[in-house]
Amino acid sequence: MRKRITIHWGRVAIFIAAVLLIIAGLAFFLSRCFPFSREQTDKAPHYVKKLYLKKNPYSRPADALTEVNDIVIHYVGNPGTSAEANRNYFNNLSSRRSNPEGTKASAHFIVGLSGEIIQCIPLTEIAYANYPRNEDTVSIEVCHPDEGGQFAPETYQSLVRLTADLLNEYGLTAEHVIRHYDVSGKACPKYYVENEDAWNRLKADIAAKTEEGK
């Protein structure tokens, strides 16, 4: 005669609950020991070169960028310098020896003289570029060949492409492209503050590129 098996459902429920608690505890332990990296969720275009700054209080504080309402265009203000040289300047601010005054500065992207693009900070983190709007803006620094501050053709085209792709990523329009000048009143980017027609042409080119990417 086959023996009848009695299932104690109460005990089964307790066992399942205990297993789930163990799994939750293990997940919590692993998350503390091996924290999830924000860089894994970065939405930057594939063609940019990622050379992230060291995390530090002066150029990459690793504070979360929780929303993006505008893309801000800057010029580096140091004629003839490369994107990598400006990236290294931001990175060197992390050292008190090279930054005794505690200067805070950085940008998410730098567009170079030949059109190369370096990403300094993940798009999940703020940059120190647009005070008092660091918390809701993405910043793009742009290199320029001379004191006038006008962008070279290769630089200009890369800036248009990058900005348009970012606008599409965040569901924004060219009306959300602004100058550092529009945030703080600083004459940056110099040429595009002094020449309003040139700024309007740049925004129009960005708008056209944005439509192409949709």
C-alpha cells in the first residue's frame, strides 16, 4: 500500500520566506561590497573617447545628475590647446599640489581642434561648469584656434553632431542649447556671444542635425 505524503504548507511557506530573506540579504551584501557603477548606464554617443577624470572634490565629485534641461556650450579660453590637454587640466585639479586654491572646474565633453571628442565625466554625474545649474545641465567645452574664439570647421561639425545626438537622447530641442553666457553672464563662448548671428546659425545647424537623427 502506497504511503500517503502529507505536505505541511505552513512549513513550506516559512521555508520559502527564509530563502527569499537569504537572497535579499546576499544581494544587499554584494551591493555594498561591489557597488553598481553609474558609468555602466552612461548614454553618451558611441563615437566619443571616454577619458574619465579621477573622482575628486574639485572636478569630478561623482554627484548624481538626475535631470537634464539644457545643453550648455563653452569655449576653453586657451587658444590652440587640444581636447586632451584641457581634459588633463581638469584631471590635475584633483591634486592640492597642482590646485592650491581649490579651483572647481570640469565639463562632460571637450571637442578638439580636429573634431575629436573626449568625454571627461559620465552623463550620470554633474560637472563643475555651469554654476548655479550644474545639477540639471550637460556641458560641452570647445577648443578654438585663436583668441577670437570662433570654432574651426572640423570642430564645429563635431559639436553640431554631438549636441544633436544629446538632444535626441534627452528628448530636447535646439531651444535647449544655451551658452555659458546665458547661465552666468560670462562672455563664453566668446565669439558666439559677440556675434549673435553666428550663434543663431549654430543653433539652426544643430536643429537640422537633430531632425536628421530622429
